[in-house]
Amino acid sequence: MTVARPDSTQPRRFTVDDLLSLDDFQRYYGRTCALSPDGGSICFAVIRPLGDALRFDRPYLGGLDRAELYLFVFAERTLRRLAGDVRTGRACGSPSWSPDGRWIAAVALSADDDAAHAVLIDPATAAVTPITTSRSLDLSPLDRDGPFTWLADG
């Protein structure tokens, strides 16, 4: 397999380093992305490359332990990270907006803890508030809609 260099038209061989530097999108344990209720923003999970991982003993998470959440605001054409920083061992994925658009629920993981926790994220400030701390979420029954179901009143 070959890849083109950005600064050249000459292809080169695809290497292990290339593979370890690829980003991906979340495919397991809930939603990859969630559109805000007003349609003005989208929150999505990016799976960071294997080369950025701090642990390699959790393949059952399908990359969720390398997820970072980003928010894109359409009108402003702005993109910013909301939660998760794989370089510091924090991951966050499976976003779900509250019906009123004030919160995003997500799954948070840490490199120093095997538990998956529920968190609320304020999309305006990126403040993360833990919902669960003492018990891990059961990720096994999750479907494409993720682990969170919001009530109509948010």
C-alpha cells in the first residue's frame, strides 16, 4: 500500500507509523455524533490514534478510551474540544444532547481507572460535571443511541 506525501506527488510506502497516527470516529458504545436540538451545533467523538494511547489493554472498548469530544457551531464555523484529552489519559465519547440544548451527556473514561462514568458537559463553557462516580456504567447493552435517555423536560 502506498500514500502520497503532502509536499510531493511521489507516493511512498504506508508504514506502521502511518497506521499509528490515524484518527478515527467512534463506532461502538453509542452515538458518534449528536446534533443540537436547535440544529445549530454538532457534537462528535474523534478516536485519537493508537500512537497517542497511554494504555493498550482495553481493546474491548473499541477505541472509546481514546475518544475526545468536539463541538462544531455551524453559524460561527468554529470547532473546539469539549472534553477528553488522550495525552493526559482522559477520554470522553457517546454524546447525547438534552432536549433543551443546555447539556451534553457523555461517557468518560480515565487511563488510571477501568470504570466508565456518566458526565454532563456544558457546551457553552466545556465544564464537565460527573454524574456517576462510585460505579461504572455497563457498556455491554449499548445500542446505536447510546447509554442515555433524556426526559422531555431535560
